[in-house]
Amino acid sequence: MAARDGKSSIPAAVCAGGKWTVITGKMNRSVRAGSWVGRAELHLSTLTPTQESSGDVRAFTVRLKFHADLDFFLGSRERAGTVARGLGERTSVKDVIESCGVPHPEVDLILVDGQPVNFAHVVEEDRMVDVYPVGFLSTQFKKDRLQTISVKRFIADGHLGKLARDLRLLGFDVAYNPHAQDRQLLQTMKTENRALLTRDRRLLMHAVVQTGYCPRSQNADEQTIEVIRRFDLFDSIAPFTRCLRCNASLQKVTKADVIEKLEPLTKIYYEQFRRCTGCGQVYWAGSHFSKLQKRLEQIRGQFL
Ligand SMILES: [Zn+2]
């Protein structure tokens, strides 16, 4: 799929007046996961006149079944069953799937008439397509999986500040700049080989994104659980090892190293300190520590 100016053209098809029409739609860049209401509200910038399909490809229908929680991305009417897409030209299965609103990084397995395929697979006649998220049917089709499971480096978009902080608290490397433009976000993602965390499905559909995740919940605590589950992070949790402010790693230091920066009561009551190797922020096991312990218990409760 060609990407232009941070947007991607989504080939889609509709049945108009009994004839199949191929259209090119651009989804509104501002549409976010929580407000998705289906293709009816896509902003279609280009609409070609109705025409019978020409050449050697006849009009055909692709039926798609989105399994498990992938129906999160569908319109309410489509969630109940199979989504049908009428097409008039050869189209990659990736484009057909994304025309339904499901970003490719969310798709781990595609079966076309029961056979596993990759994103570049072209459909050109009637087909039944089963689409699975990460973790579903985990013991089957192992070599045909499309996503990387275990990722340890992330970049969060500007709306996920609480999630970024929460993941850093657990020791995960999360780049976050609330002022970054999408282009910068994608550039950092690519050059630093990070997985993209965003609830902006259009951003997640960008052709340059290889690994990413759209948190379903709008609650940061629940989002953290989702990310730990999606990227199999539970065994890598390492609290108090990363700076909440700048994401650099923390280093153990002696009290003497940091005593000039401490408040009077901190000097009296605490003996163990860590300092950020990036911004110099000093951390100690103060009141945040018990909150963190409680939070860790909650997280462990979700997985054990
Ligand atoms: Zn720092």
C-alpha cells in the first residue's frame, strides 16, 4: 500500500446500484479507536464513476471473519458476523483487511480458504478470509505467524503519557514525546526499532509500521496489562530501573553521591538511592515505593 504524507490510500469497494464500484478512500486521520463507527463515516476523497470491472478480473467478493478481539476495530453492524467486501481488481489481502478498519500490526495470522498467507497475498476471486490477532490459535500455524511477539522497546504516541510512565515504572524502555509529530514518531520508531503504541488506527496502518499495538482500553492501568500480555513482557518486569522523566536507566549510587540534592527528611530516613544516567534525577524508596508494590501485586494477580 502506498503511503503519502503520513496517510495511506485504502482501496475499498462498495456495491452501488447493483454494480460493483472500486473506490479509493482516505480515512480521516483524526479518527481514533474509541470513536470508530464503521466505514459509513469514512471520508472518501475520491470516488470513481460506477463501472463494470474490466480486463481479466471479474467482480468478486471477499468475506472476512475477524476473530477474538479484532472485532474491536469493526463497526457495530459488522461485529455480529462476516464482513463482505466486493472488489473489482486484484488486491492484496492486507489492503482488504485494512479497508475494514483493522490495522495490519494487529493481525498475526491470515487464512485464505483455510490456507495461511502473508500480507502480500493477492485476492482476485471469491474467497473466505479468517483473520486472527496475536495469541489466538497459538499452537497452530506457528511458522505462518506475521507478528513479532517479544518486543522490549516501545514508542508511545502523545496521547498515551500515563501508559508510557507506567511501563517505565516497570522498567520498560518507552520513548515518549508529547509534542512529537506523527512523522517524527514514525522516524524514531523505525531508526530505534521500537514497537508503536497508539490508539490512532490510521497511524498504526502506516506502511512503515511493522510492529505495534492499539490499546483497547482507555484506562492506563488496563492498557499496561494489555501491553504486557501482547508483547509477553511479564518475566521482564524490573521495577525501579528506569527514569520516569526521561526513560534512561537508573544507576545505584551511594548516599554521599547525592546528599547535596536531598531534602532534610530524606537525608535522615533513606539510605538507598538511584540516579538517572540521563537527566540526573535522584530516586529513593519513598512513598512511591509502597504504591509501586501495590501496583506490582495487581499486575501479578492478572498473570499468575
Ligand atoms: Zn532521567
